Amino acid sequence: MNPPHPHSPSPARTTRVRVQSNYRRAVAAGRYNVYLATLAGKHDNVRIFWEDQIRRRFLRPHLLQREESPKRRLRVLDLGCGSGQGFALLTQIERDPRSLALHHEWVLHEGDIEYVGVDLSEAMVAKGRENYAGRDNVLFFPTDLNRGLGAVKREQPFDIYFSSYGSFSHLPRRQMMNLLAEIGVHAHPGALIVLDFNGRYSVEWPEYWLARTEAEKVRDYTMNYLYLGDRAAMGRAEHFPLRFWTGGEVRRLAADAARQSGVGLTVLDQMDCSVLVGRHVDTAQYNPTLKPLRRMVNSLHQDFVRTDLDRLLVAPELAGDHPVVTPMLKRLIHAWNALVDFTRRRLEKAIRFIDLAEWPDYPPALQIAIIGMDRLIADTAWIQNGDARANLVEPQLAYLLRSLEIRLQQGIGCGHAHLAILRVEKPA
């Protein structure tokens, strides 16, 4: 093999150029503008009503615990901030999601935080500055996290070191460990670190499940889902390497970074997000056996659209044959299908729970979901206006399916996204 030309770009630089090119085109196409939920695209219904809300649910208890600290603006560093979606995620977390009050009561209001966003993509940084122009508590800077915190280390410590939407999967393990160690040294005692990776055990890419070496855990990825429905544009979308993670690997990462930095990093919680409705479920880019389940869930959330519930059923074979992944996926798929099947039959006639042969064996999460659906459908008999099925029953079915995903996941890396939250442990 011939040695590389002395002036040829390094593989890492080539990858960064390709990633920046991909995001630059997405920004120019308006994919990162202020958005409304839709049936497809970057900000589809699943993104708004599942993925954003699951992240908020994940963060809520940890932010509520911090209210006992002195009243001051919470300092947040958003690492891989994109166009600033982290600001909206953090400032629209319901204090009590069950509240029926006239107005929302947020855990954090927009004026409660000092937000600094850093990203490799200068196009993203420019878009963030445009989206949040005029806010003196929101700043954006270009930073290559492969090289650590860089100039950010000169800033005062932050209370939350935040990431979202797989931003940390852009870093190889070594660079991620170095960055996490730097964060530990820089942070306040008790600071929170929110990690967001792409999960390696997702049904979207079963060929990635058996990766052993570090090289095998860095695999191909594309954002062609941004152009779903436009085959030519999907074919032109850039491909670039991402590092895919499991729950166990995240715990080992935290332990290694703690040893390197001499700072304690305690893993407080882990969660898988979008287990059956990840971005590449609809593209079938890495698993051609998938059917467009995300599109069907998007339909459940859409006003005045009735969804063919038969198309929501999931093939049990999707669980594969893996000692870690398969047991969890089997439970989730079985519960998912049972709820969908109950709903489609209950829309036609009343069903007694005692007539459900498997009822005693259903997990509590599924029993609660079925009871909720039964009561909702019974009450729609009183509704005289609007399309009760499309506008009440189907969105609730989507939320109940989401609740199954939340309650039956195990934080092992089975989702399109794998989330973790760490606390920095060191003397004050």
C-alpha cells in the first residue's frame, strides 16, 4: 500500500468536511428553520410528540432536584448544539405533565438559563444565531469537540453540559473519553452531563449489533431521511461514520473518563428513545425488512387523518436473535401488537378484559394502556362534532404506544438514540 501523499487531508479532516457539507446543505434547504410538526421531514410528528417529549421526561426529575440550589441563572453548555434545539428542549419541560391548568408551568423559563451552544458546523452556528437573535442569554460559537472543549475551558463552569440528537456519536471513543474527562475537570461539583448517542442495538441496523472491535463500532450513517419521498435527493445525501453505543459501553466510558480525570462521574440514569420508530425505520437504509412504522405513527398524530391500524402491527421476527437485545424487543413488540389489536377490535365493539386470554400475563404497562384506551373509546360516544377517531382515539393510541416504549425499554442501547445523564462528583 502506498503511503499517503504528504499534502493529502487526514481521514478525520475528510470526515469533518463531509459532515459540515451535509449540514450546510440541510440548513440552506430550510431544514433547520423554526418548524411545525408534519407527517415527514426533520420535524415530523414523532420528533415533536415522541423524541422531544421523551428527552424532556428524561431530564425533568433531575432538573426539579436542582431547584434547591441558590436562585440564579442556570449555566448550560450545549455540545453539538446544531441550530439551538437544546434551548427549546430545556425551556419547555412541564413541571407537572398531568396538570390541567390554564397555562403551562415550565421547570425552566427562557430567562432562567445562560445558554452557550457550540458546534463544528459554522452553518449551524450561523443558523442558531439567526434563530435566537436578540436574546442576551443565548450565544453560539464554532468548536471542534474532537479537540476537546477548546476556548470553552476559559469560561466559568457550567451547571449542565448538554447534548441532544446523537451529537456525541460524531466523536470516536478516544476523543469522547478525553472530552468527558475535560468536562469533569471544568464542571461545578454536582453538575449534570447529558449524553446523547446513536444506539447500536436499534432494529434499524441489526448488522451493527455484533460489533466487537472499536473499528466495528464506527459505522456508516446518512441523514437521507431529511429528504424522504425524494429518491434522487436521498441518493445524493452524504454518508459519514458515526460511533454507535450500548448502555454498558456508556457506563464503561464514564468509568474510564473518571479515572483519566480523577473526577467522579456517576451514571444517574439511562434511556433508549425511538426503539421501533427511529429515523431509518422508514428509509430501511440498513435493514430492508423494515416497514415504514414511523410514517404510520406520524399518521396517528395527524388531525383528520384515519390510520390503517393493521399497518401498525410489528413482525415478531424483528426482535432477531441476540442474547441482550432479543428478550427486551420481544416483550415490547408483543405489548405493542396487543395494544394495537385491542384498539382496532374495541373500535368495533365492547370487549371485556376477562375475555382477553393473555390479560393476567400482560405487564402492568400494557394493562394500564388497554384500560386507558377502553375508557377513551367508550367516552367518544358522547362526541357529536369532529372526527373522534382521527382526532382523539388515534393520537391517544400513539401516546400509549410511546408509554409502552418508555416503560419497557431497559437503557441497553436499543433505540435510535441512547440517552444517559451523569453527575460530577468532586469536593466543592
